[in-house]
Amino acid sequence: MTRSPGGEVRPAEFERLYTARYAEIAGYVRRRVAEADADDIIAHVFTVAWRRFEQVPPPPDDRLWLFGVARNSVAEHDRSRQRRIRLQFRLAQDAVTAASWARGAANSDPRYEPVLTAMSSLPPAEREALQLVLWEELTHAEAASVLGCSVNAFELRYRRARNVVRDAVMNTSNSRSPSLGSDSVTTFRTSSPARGNAS
């Protein structure tokens, strides 16, 4: 396979490849993945062929080249699927644990109920940033390392989460009780069921 002098794929050449090999590649993919995922993977295979058209060998070897791309695409799909399953399982476990912690903390001190409620509304990454500092008592540099991001990125995430929780607690304190103040987010670290009453 060759490209035009300008370095671009000739649509007619790619169309011939697509027409000649689509049925075989589609059959290969559909025999290996769920029907709901097959079309996306088939499309990915031919997208790779389009982008790397200069690497596609002439017939009949183009067939084997496409099978190789399809095999890699199916394998990556399977790895992604396994990662999603593991993530869903972990999130389900975290949700159960968090609910248990929330019940324990709320029962031990009703002042922390608004903090728990506000934290539960945060995106997972921001909630984790807040918990690592308040509950696990990590420094910002340590927490950034745990989350795999830069310290600057972590601090932005942490401040955003802290501000959201602080504002929610303040709004609750204004509408319910003057005993709930802006320092509730910081003192909430003592309610962490994972750490007990840490100072």
C-alpha cells in the first residue's frame, strides 16, 4: 500500500482495502467480544489501518496485518473491560465502607453530618484529596504522590474540595444551628472511623 505524493491516503485505495477485508475482520471481532462492543472495535481496526496505511502490506498479506491489528484491539478491549470490572467492584466496596463510616461518624457527633453530606457530593478525586489530608493526615506532597499527580494539581483539587465542603457546612450552620462553623471541616478529621480520634 502506498500514499499519494503528498503523503495522504488515497481514498480509493483505502476503500478497496475496507471492502475486501471488512467481512473477515468483522467476523474475527464478533466471535471474540460482545455484540454491543464489536462495532467500535471494528471501527478502531480500520482507523488504525487508515492512519498507518503506508505500513499495510499488499494483498494477500494485508489480511494478516489487519488480523494482527484486530487481535491487539480485542486484547486491549479485554484489558479495559477487566479494569472497569475491578474499578466497579472497588467503588462498590468503597461505597459500602463510606456509608458505614458515615453512619458511625454521624451517630457519634451530629455536628459532622453536614460535612459527610457535603463530602459525599464531591467528585471521587476531590473527595479522596480531602480525605487523604483530613483523615490520613498526609502532607500535600504525600497525597499528590498517592494520587499520581503534581503537588500543584493536588493543591488545586484539595482547595476546590475544601471550599465546596466549607461553603456547604456554612450554609447548613446558618439554616440549622450556630454551633456548626467554618472549622468543622478541619475538626472533622477527628471523626474519621479509619483513624479514630486522631489529634
